[in-house]
Amino acid sequence: MNTKTDPELEAMLHAFVDGELDPQDEQAVREHLALNADAAQRADAYRRQGEDLHDLYDDVFTEPLSADMRAALNAPLATNPTRPRIFTAPMWRMAAAILLFTVGGLSGWWGHVLTSAETPVALANAAPHVVPYVTRAIGAHVVYASEVRHPVEVGADQEQHLVTWLSKRLGHDVHVPKLDEAGFELVGGRLLPDDAKPAAQFMYENHAGQRVTLYVSLDTKRTETAFRVVEQQGTSAIYWIEGDLGYALAGNLEREDMLKIARLVYDALTV
Amino acid sequence: MDIRHSIASELPRLRRYARALSAGNTSHADDLVQQALERALNKAHLFQPGTNLRAWLFTILHNVTVSEHRKRAARPYEVSDESAPESAYATSPDAHDKLELRDMARALEHLPQEQRQTVLLVSLEGLSYKEVSEVMAVPIGTVMSRLARGRDQLRILMERGVEKNTPRSTLRPTLWRVK
């Protein structure tokens, strides 16, 4: 008996294992294997490799999606420019409404948010002059600042890692300003989808448990701006564009306090 | 139906493939999938309904892994505070002579990247040769030769590692090479 190592025959063997052969060739390989123990052993070994791989990695199917993946899936889709936005809006509006209700259910403090039927999409449409990332920054603030158990992905205890990671994901050096002077301490941060680009959100908290978030966006096609203020759903944001990055400080403090923090952030980032 | 639902239902497969490709390094694997997911969502309006969504997603993931691999191959692997694979990106051609491989996961690490990808797409993900050729943008013949070489290497690595006392003669004659 001779061991055939002819590539064509070997390729047939793999195709046989993978069910890629038509019935006639399959029968031919079967006959060959019956006469050739070496080849039959190899076919078995290749089949076992597949089984081993499934044994090793099928557990992944039982894992829940990561927070990042869920966030990306919940974000509005980039739309085809030739298609009117209205066709894609309802699904997102529904998802956003569900999200807001979930958050609202967890925290009565946000009850007033729910009294508005408006969603981020509707808001963006209602206020077209607002830079888009700012609307997303406010949405992210509304969702995450009220989060009790998982307000951030990486906590302040791993600040260096947080900065390295987010800088890497944004492809841009990101800094975390200190806001001690305003009585706010870093809670941590997370990566967010920003119209399919990555954005960073840093969260701060004061002794009274009030939270502000700083959103750092790459989605800027504009030149630098001075501070601008917008208010949506009872949350205000102060935003400005500096270099390649857009910033939005979102919170529910008095206008003066928000401005004071914004100046601290600005000074810390532009030194 | 919203394409995001369809994409979400394919995510476990993408994660499984990325996990196997990254030698079980969960954070690196999920990082690859996250990048692919963001790209896919960004380009979702370009997807032709009725065509093969799975192959489309694997193509995007494949392109992400290739560019990441290229980046990482250019410099030493960066070890963050999370666990990094021991040698997922270092494959020396004669490494398997000295190695005692305990299991499939370790054997996989010693395949060249293209062979590892091909074996995983076929044996783990059950993609057809045609789908793999689309995903990797190579002819079917290349898929088949990578698959054959990868599987044969794996088989030899496993046998040498697991059955060290087996006489060499029974291990040798089946390795064939195309080129």
C-alpha cells in the first residue's frame, strides 16, 4: 500500500471532511479511505480538530454582549445619504424611548425627563443648529449619569489605563482634567459610539452626588468655537471645539456652576 | 427588519472566531469585534439585503484583524494590564520541533496567521470554501491549500505534543507542501 500525498487527493480529503464534494466525488473518497488507513486517520484527525475547536470556544455563545457592543447597537445607524432620514427614525426613536424608560424606572430623579416624548433624534431635528455630537453628549449624560451600578466602564482607580485606552481608541491624546477646585472628583470614563466614531465620556461627581460628564468627540468638521450653551430635556451642555476635538460638558447644575467647571476643563486641557 | 437585529444575532459567531484567533485573549478579541461592529454599523446602508450578511460581517472582521495584525507585527506586542497572549503573533517556522503542545489552543498559536484564519473559518465557523475565499479575498485554491497546510500542521503538532513516545516514523510521511 502506498501513501498518497498528492495535493489533489489531499485537497479532496479536506473537501470531503467539509462536505464540499458532490455525491459522486464523495463516494470516490469514501472508497479511497476504505483502502487507505493513513488517509482515513488524517480525515478523522481533521474532523476532531473541528470538534476540539468547538469544545474550546463555543462557550462564547453563552456570554452576554459587552456594554460597548450594546451601546454601538443602540446608537442610531449611519444613514444612506440618498434616503430620507424619516425611514430610519422610528426604530431608533422606539429604541431610545425604551432606553429612557428603563433609565427612568431606575431613578425617580430623572422623572421629568420622561415627561418629554422627545428623543435624541427628534431633538436633533428640532434644533438643527446644534452640533450633532453635543446632542449625543447630552444623551450619553442622561443615560449614564443616572446609572447607579455601572456609571463608568473604567473607574478612577485605573485612571492611567483609562487615559491610555481611550487615547488609543480615539487615535488622539486624551487628557482627564482635574476638577477638584469645583468640588468634583473623577468617577471614571467610558468609550461611546459617536456616529460610528469612538468618543470618550468622563464622569465626575461631587459630595452631594451630583454628576457632570465631559464628552470628547472626534466628530468635528468645524473650526474652533467659543463656549456655547445648549439645553435639552432639562440637561444643559457647554460645548466648544479646540483643535481636532470637540468637547461637551453636560450636567444639571446652575448655569454659573457649569460655566465655572467648563473654564476649569478648558484651562486644564489647553495648558 | 432592522439590520441591527440581524447583526446582533451574528455577533456571537464573530466573537467566537475572534476569541479563537486571539488565543483566548478575551479583551483583545472583543476589541477586534467592537471595531468590526462599529465599521459594520457605519456601513450598514451599503449592505445589499438578501445577500450573505454573515460573510459580509466576517469580511469586515477579517479586514480589522489583518490591519491589527499588521500593526502589531511591526512592533513588539504591547502588554497592557490585561493578559496578553504569550506568542499569538510570533510564529517561527521551526518552533514546533521543540514544543510540547498540550492542546489545540496552543497548537493554533503556532500556525501562520493566514492558515489559522482559514482553519478557524472552515472548521469552527463552518463557512464554505467559497465564503472563505470572499472573506479573505483570495482564490478558492489558496483557501484549500492554506486549509490543508494548516490542518496538517495542527495534526502533527497535536500528535507530537500529546503522544511524545510515538515512534517518529509513523508521524513523518504525511506532511506535504505546496509551493
